Amino acid sequence: MRQESCNEGLKEALQHKKKHRKKGKALDLQQRQECHGGSVFWSPRKLREARAREAVRERDETEEKLQKAWAKKQRKEAQLQRQVELEEKRVERQRLKEMREVERAEKAAERARKVEAQHQKKYIQQAQKRKRKASQVLSPSNKRQKRAGAAHAGVQARDELSATPAQVTSRGRNVNLPQKYR
């Protein structure tokens, strides 16, 4: 118990000492160069002037601190603004990139549709061509009938051909055209 009370007393003494530890600032009394030592007595006017200079100095320091704090705040706000603008630009670039990709995909799809349509059209045309050829192959009897019916015209054509002089090659031989070219 005695030790505890002793500790408490020491703690109180330490706190009391800390309270009185505040350093006083010496006034800037602007001593002349001639005064090299000894005790100097200052007039009340000199003390007032020194206190006024100290007040001005403290006010300047506080203003400087405030100005620095304001400048720091401004820099921070400007940095945040730049970050916001950069983020907006990045988002805009990303949006434009996605739009270009979508547009590119649409163009590619359109191109593929056109190519597919051309292939389909070509396929249909080829199918129709085959149908026409098939229908032509199926109707040779019609042609024969027509030829048989038009035999008189063929005889007349042969007579006309025979009436034309026969062609002769450079060697002097007669050229007989095949029947289908007459």
C-alpha cells in the first residue's frame, strides 16, 4: 500500500512538472550590436513593439499554413478531377471500342449473309439449269417430229447449199461441211 501511494505521488509530480515545461519564446527585442553582455533594461515601448512583431509573425505563419492547406486541398481536388476525367475518357473509349466491334460484327454478318445469298442463288440457278437440260433431254421426240414435219424445208436448204460453190482449201481440195453446220 505504501508503494502504491508513493507511485501515485510520483505520477502527480511528473504531471505537474510536464504542465510547467512549456517553453516561453523570447521576444525579438532587436538588440543593438554594441550590447555584448550584461543586463539590459527594455522600455515598455520596445516591449510593445516586440510583442507586435511577434503577433505579426504568428499571424503570417498561420496565414502561410492556411494557404498551404488550401493549396494542398486544391491540388487534391484537381487530382480527383483529373482522375474523374481520365475515368470518363476511358469509359468513353471502351464504349466506342465496343460500338466498333458490334459494327464490325454486323458488317461481317451482313457480308456472310450476302455470300450465302449468292451461293444460294447460284445453287438455284444451277438447279434450274439442270431442270432445263433434263426437260430438253426428255423432249427429243418433239424435235424429231418437228424435223420430220419440216423435211421439205431441209430439202430446200440442202438444194440451196448445193447451189453454192464448194469451198476449196489452199491445196485445192474441196471442203465438205458436216451436216449440222449446213
